[in-house]
Amino acid sequence: MLDELSRGIVERLDPVSASFLSSSGLAKASPMGMGLYRIEAVGKVGSVRTATVQLDVRPKDRLGLSRLLFLLSYAGEQGFRADTVAAVEDRELWSALAESLAQLAERALGRGVLQGYLTVDESLRTVKGRIRISDQISRRPGMLVPLEVSYDEFSEDIAENRILRAALERMAQVPRVRPEVLGRLRQLKGKLDGVTRLPAGAPLPPWMATRMNVRYHAVLRLAELILRNASAEAGKGPQQTASFVVDMAQVFEDFVGAALREAMTAYPGELRLRYGALLSEAVHDADRLSVRPDAVHLLGGRPTVVYNAKYKAATDQGASLTADHYQMLAHCTALAVPTAWLVYAGSGEMKLRRILNTDIDIVEFPLDLSRPPSEILASVRELARQSWGEVVRQHSAG
């Protein structure tokens, strides 16, 4: 097991496992001779498993799986409730994922397989539903039958069940899942055998959260996270492999953006993510320098406050607080904004830094991810409150 900020470990590996580990993107395995490899984290977290090897790279501060799933889910779903995706905490990620999926799927399918209306396009000799006139003319000019028709059918073969089946299949392919959990996953998948199987690599079908599918909401959020972040191949014998790899820096940036955008709806204006602006003038467009802050709040179409999310704080290996402040200074200069908020993952106190020979303030705002989800979101709302209060004070002073 590695911490994402650790300097690495030395382990004995076979060449196939070492190659898979490096290709997974979770860590780098460098040969040292005599069958030994130096394994180093590369800024990602997750787990890689084969029939003979398992490597876990944990987030800094030892965040559990529930917290990781909360951050992933919130970033992808506005209006997310903190209890929508829950996970069984386990020291081993695959066991936690498999058990969590099994529990949520059992709850979802406990009252039977969900059914819904599915639009079907067919060629029939009788009218059913509506005739697709354009298809009829282009495919069968001058012919009365067969007819190109579309109709709605009440079926189990809907997007929700296709996603759930795909997730159950993927987790069942992970090597060394506990036999009792594997049996539950296969039994649950058996209830969905009449549902169309999603091809490998196919995009997930869209679905909408409604009152009718509410019992599926939690398991579908988890299923989507598994399908987007985990891969598993059930080959023969020792060829079985699985990986769950997440870029925590991107997860943190996406989470802060989504949570902050929701929090700022309480105040006038509009918050935009990844806002682009020019930093320099040039004769040719290609020579212009630009900046792209993680978030900018606009009032009347003009930037008023800028935010950047940094997963690594100054005390983290490879992080540079000075570089972060240079970047924020450039953002403030390009946008003519007097205050920037540097949101970093970690504990501590909020700190204001006045940049010499300027009127620019940079505020360091810590976001402690080890806290319960409700408290993390409360911290983001406090960030919104304080940053908006600064905007009001500046306008009043002006």
C-alpha cells in the first residue's frame, strides 16, 4: 500500500504484473534487477489487482472510500445529496466497492426489476404507434409495406437496468472478490439477464432521476462511478486484472467548482467554471498569453472574484505555494479583480496575503476533506459567503 505522496516502495514482481501496473496509470514500476521493482505513485489514487498482485494508493489524509465517492458523485451531479452514494468502509478498496454495489443493488431490486417505457423503431406490416414518414420515403419509396414505425413499449430493457447490469458484470470480473460477495453479484446480474448488455467501451445510456426510479438512484450513482473509473478483464487464470484509478487533483477541482457554483446561487451574479481571459496583448493572436482560472464570479457580466482549487497544499511533496500565488496574481491582473481565493485540500486556518506593491489580496482557504460531507459543503458555503462579502465591501468602498 502506498500513500499518494510517498516516495515509493521496493517489491518483487513478475514482468507481466509490473507492466500492467505501469500501464494502469496508478503507479510506475521501475526494474532494479533480481526481480525487484521500485514502485512510485504518479499523482493518482486507487487500486490495481491481478491474480497475484495488489497495489493500493490511498489519498493523502487517508480518506476513506465513502469520502472519495462523495467527491466524485457531487462533481458529476448537481443537487447531489450527501447520502445518495454510500460505501461500506473497508481497508481494501475492491472489497468495499463489491460489498457496496451488492448491498445497493439488493435494495434496488428487492421489489423486482424496474420497468419503464422504451421507444422501439421497427419495420412492421401493420401500423403500430406512429409511422416515421421520412424513413418510409427514404428506405421504401413507393412501397406501402412494410411500414417504418416507432412505438413505446413497457419493458425491463431500459437505461437504468443496462447500467446496473454492466456494473455488476464488471465487479464480478475483478479477481479475488470474496466468494460470498461474488455469488451475490452473479445472482443479482441473473435478474437482469433479459436486459441488453452494454458493449465494452460504449457510452453509458442517459437516464433521468424521477419519482418512478427513486429506488435505483443510489445504486446507479455508484454503478456509473464504477463504470467510469474501474476496468476489469476476466481472462483465463492469472490473466485476470482490474484497476480503479482516479486523478484526485481533477476530482478536487471538479468538486470545488460544482459545490461553489451551487453555493453562489444564493448571491447575485453568475459563477462560471474554467473561465478564459487574455493576459497579454500581441500583434498576432498566436502570441497572446491567456489564463483560465478554475472559477470566476461575474456581476453584470464583469468578473468580481476569482477562485482556484489546488489539491496539493504547500506542505505536500512537489507542491509550490509560491507558484500558486504567482498564478493567482496573473489571474487577478488579467481580470482586473482585486481578490483571489486559493482553495486547497487540507486543514488549517484561512490566511490572507496582501501582495506587495499591488492592491491585490490572495486568500488561502483550506477545505478539510476528512470531515463529513455535510461539513465539507458547509465550508464551501462559508467560502461563498466570505468571498461575496468581500465583493460587497469593495463595491461599497468604490
